Amino acid sequence: MESLVISSFIKDYPASVVIVNREMQIIDHSKLWLKELQNITQSPIGHPIDDLINHTSEEFSKCCEECLLGGEITKVIQKLNNPEENTQWLEWTISPWKENPGKIKGLIIIKNDITETKKKEELLLKAKSIARIGGWEVDLVTNTIYWTQVTKEIHEVPMDFIPNLEEGINFYKEGVDRNKITSLVSDAIKDGVPWDTELRIVTAKGKELWVRAKGEVEIVDNTVVRLYGTFQDIDEKKRVELKYEEVSDRLLIATKVSSIGIWDYDMVENTLVWDDNMYGLYGVKKEDFSGVVEAWESSVHPEDIKPAQEKLELAIKGEIEFNTEFRVIWPNGEIRYIKAIGHVIRDSKGNAVKMIGANWDFSRDKKAEKKLKNLLDITSKQNNSLMNFAHIVSHNLRSHSSNLSMLTGFFAEEKDNEEKERLIKMLCEASESLDETVQHLTEVVQVKTDAIDKMRPVNLYETILGVKKNLAVLLKEKNTTCKIDVSKNLQINAIPAYMDSILLNLFTNSLKYSSPKRPLIIEISAQRKGPHIKVNFSDNGLGIDLDRHGGKIFGMYKTFHKHEDAKGIGLFITKNQIESMNGKIAVDSQVDKGAKFQLFLEAIDN
Amino acid sequence: MKKFNDVCIIDDDHIFIYGIKRLFKEVNFGNDILVYLNGKEALNGLRLHLEAGKKLPSIIFLDLNMPIMNGWDFLDDFCKIDASELNDTLVYIISSSVDPRDLVRIKSYPIVKDYILKPVTANDLEAIQKEKVT
């Protein structure tokens, strides 16, 4: 009865159990055991176990023999390499059973599939080795240390190396690192505090390495008896990290010192981030704006927003490298020139995902560039006109000096007193002409390059009235009508003396070349034209045949009227004076209808 | 020494005109002397000359810088006169200009025989006379 109960108990046992006699013949088994055996058609009772389990190992057989001879419960782990299936791990628990005390009648064998556990364990080991994580343990009672293989590898010591606690600590780099670990370990022993730190060790082969050391404590009866933990080689990662920190520290200093702003545009998240320097460049405070885009749009010069945005879009499309300039208007109204560059980061499909860029203020360069360009402009113009000037000087002086030398030659030979008197008259005339020419040339030379520095706001209307007043007698003589249509508060940026000279020249020009057929009418008007004030100065005089003379009208010593006063230098000086004030002059005329001069002068905003 | 029948001077400087006339007398250069004060006057005068059935002067002394119409403009118009009527007229430029651009430009006018830099001397005139003979 008892045996039946046991038997039925075994049948339903929720594990794979088989019971054999001393001859290793099966006398009972659990249902589960039978189920796991394949291709069994008849009851296995009475059959030798080896017939049914063809994969038993030598170790298994040996254990069974030992167990039958009076051994203890034994566990055998067996690895099955099934060619078609995955590797299988089995754990056999072998235990003797006795009928009478002391007499072993057979064995109880429990089979346990531990493949899953075993796999996890293997994976963990592998992971630890790949991650270079080693383990260690310090038994404070016996004062022995245990290092795993990886820990030994990290320390570059032979596999049979057995350290003690002091030796272990001495692997840490002398100084900060060793002091730190010493205090951590002593704190752990004293107060039971675990640690997790990153320090440098010097391996047995003298290599310096960054490691992450973690330590836990085991406390029994308020005493720390054991320390254990992990030991990881993080050298590569740490060095990259340190390098990165160093680089970004340097970058931070560099950008701060040079006031370079860095921006970062995440297109996936649609966020734009500015560093603090960016706000500095735009002269605004971070807290005054709800977002970076708003700050940008409200700071950039309205004319420059669109072009900059277009450039950005082209850069995102990959058509250009982002490299542009724009103006920003500071809250105090100051205009600054900002240079912006950016780099687009793309995913593997080439889609733009991110953009990183920099901004910097190059107002100073821009100003210098403008000044340089201006200087170059003036210089090349000046150079050109100097070249002409030199030839004109040589021509004009020569023509008088040759006359003088010719006349003195005649004078020396002349016997006739009447003729001598004539020669003296002519000599006087020639020397006067020479003097006059020299005076004109001096006037031309006075139009200097540094004229710009002397420019100041000039009221156009008042200047016109002043010049008109000086010429009042001459204007009245010719019965002149002056129609002046110029706003009374119109300001131009000019050199006052030049403006007087220019207007005087234009007035006298009109007076000199007025038509004998009709009373002279002079009309002056002015209006704003972009950055300039355009002044129209027209008369109804003789006019100029522009087809014939258009190209040379502002040249030196070119006159177009049969008029004794016509020396032709006036318009040349006028043109030079206007150009040295960054202006322009143009002429339009029809013969016997009149002449119209257009002056473009620098405007000043009221 | 050859004596020219008709000599023409185109120059706005009356001192120069006085001087060259005096030199003409000195070297016995020419008989009739035509004087014009600028290119325009010269063109009109010479045109009237042709219309009256007279020959063009055989030698013209031309200044470059003159008011109303300068020497270059005169040359441009003068070249348009029918070659058969030019009567071997030779043009001498007489100027104070030493601008190399002027010297280059002169080469583009075949009618211009030479360039004489002011002041003109008796030697210059005698050289022209000799050249014309040989």
C-alpha cells in the first residue's frame, strides 16, 4: 500500500524524476520524465536507463556509481550540443535511496533543464568581458582578496596573481587617485558607505588607465565583514570625455573672448537654441523674448531678413554652404554687421536634421572695408585726374612760357621802338595769362582727398540765397528771373566753401552764356532721391551742343561758346568739388534752348 | 628755300599768331597767310574758299586746344573733304601738349605730316621748307 502511494506520488511529481535500482534499471518515473523522452511506445519500467538516455555523460555514470557505493547527493551539469537544435544544458541531481537504513537500493535521478539560466549567465560573462567589467571581493575576516579574470586583465597581472588589500590599493595612481580610494575604502569599512568613483590606476606594466570602481559592503553584527564590487576599464570613454570637456572648455573661452555666438537649429524638433554670446551680439536680453526666432526677427534689419532666410533655405536644400551677412539693429538704434555661417547635418538619407552655426560682429571690418573702398575710389579718381592734370598743367604752362620765350627773343633783336612797345604789351599779357593759369591750377589742387572730413550739414536753400545775393548786381543787369523751389529746411552733407563755389559757378555760367534774344530765367529745384538730394539747375541760355561736346564738358580748358571769358576751367573744378563730396553732376542741354545741370549731393535725414 | 603760296594758321592764341607771322617774314615762308581762331571758323572759312573756286592752302598749322572746336574735331571734319580738292595739303600740328596720348592719336591721321612742339622756331620752319623741296 505504502509503495503504491509513493509510486503514484512519483507519477504526478512536477519534475522529471526517474528511479532506478542498483542495476540501473528503471523501476519508476514521473509522467513528466516519460513525456520528455521521445519515441517511447511501451513502458520503460524494467529497462536499463542507459537504453533510454543515450546522451548520458561519463561524469554522470561515474557519479551514479559513486552514489550507489554510498555517496552523497551529487549534481552533474551536462552540456548537450545538439547539431540541429540549440545547445541544451541539463542539471542532474543524483541521490541514493535506501530501503533499510544504510542499505542503498538504487538512485533517484532528477533532471532539470537549466538552458535558460545558463544562457543568461554566459551572456552576462560575455558582456562583462566586452565591457571590461571585472569583479573583486575582500574578505575582511580572513583578509584575502579575490579578483576575477577581467579584473586581473585590467591590472595587467598574471592570472595566478593574488593581491592583498594594500597591493590592490597601490595600483591606484599616487596622489589624488590613491588618496581618494584610500579614504573611500576606509569610510566603507568604518561606516559601511558604498562607493562609485572614477579614478586612474597604473597597471603592472606601467600603463595609466581610467577605471570605474564600485564597492558594496556586507555587514554582519554591525561590522563590515566583506567588500565586493566591480572594476571597469573606462579608459577610452573617459579620455574621449575629458578631451571633449577640454575642447568645449577651450571653445567656450574662445567664443566668449572673441564674442562668437553659437546657434543650434534642430529641424526635427523645430527648435532653435542660442548661446549667451548670441544675445550679446544682438544687444538684447534673453528674457525679453519668448523664443529665439522672435528675438532674431525683431533684431535683424527688415531689409535683410528675407535674403538671410532664403540663404538658409538654400543651405538646407544643400545648394549652398550657409555663409551670409546681415545687419542687426540694436535697441539703441545702432546698426551692427553680423556674419553668419552654418553647417547642415544630414541623416543617412540626406535629409537635413540639424544645423549648427556661428555669428560674429564684423562691424569694425565692415567700416574699415567701406573706408578702404572709399579711399580707393577717391585715390583712383584722383590718380586719373592727376594724370590729366599733369598734362594740362604742362600744356597750359608751356603755352604761356613758349609765348614768353618767343616774345623776349623778338624783343632782343627788335630795333624799332614802336614794335618794341607792342612786344612789351604782349609780354605783359602773356605773363598775366601765366599768372591766371597758375591761380586756376591752385584752385584745382585745393580739391583735396581729405575733403570728406570737412563735410557738415549745409542748408541748401540758404546757400543758394547767399550766392544769389552776391551776384545781385549782375543778375539785375541781365534782367534775370530766379525761380527757386527748394524746401527751406533741406539739409545736405557738404563742404560749405565748395557749395558756395559750385553754385557761384553755375550762376555765372548761366549769366555768361545767356541768350541775347531773351531775358534770362534760372530755375533751381531740389528733391530727395534715395540717399541723395537731386538739385536741378537750369537756364534758358545758349545751351551746349552735347552731341559734339558731351564727353568733354567737364574737362579742363574746354569751352563751347565763342565767348572771351570762357576759360573752361569752371565746370572742371565744379565736378571735382562735387565728386570729392561723394556727389555726381550731369548735364542736359539743347543748343539755343538752355542748359540743365543735375547735382546729386549727400542727403541728411532730418 | 621754297616759298609757299597759301599758308593757314588755326590757333586761338593771338600772341602765337603774331610770333609765327613774324617768323614767316624772317625766313620768307609764305605769301598769303590765312588765320582762323578755332576749328569751326577754319572749316567755315575753308569751305567758302572752295566754293569761291580757290584752292585749299598747301600747308596748315593747327593747334589742338581751342575753344568752340578743337584741333581734333577740325581734323575729323577736314578729312571728309573730297581728296581731289585737298591739293596735297599738309597739316602740321603745333601744340604745347606733351601728352603721349596726343602723339599716338596723331598717327591715326595720315594727313598730318608732323608734330611741332611750341615754341616754334625759325629752324622748324626752314626744315619744313627744305623737306617740301626735296
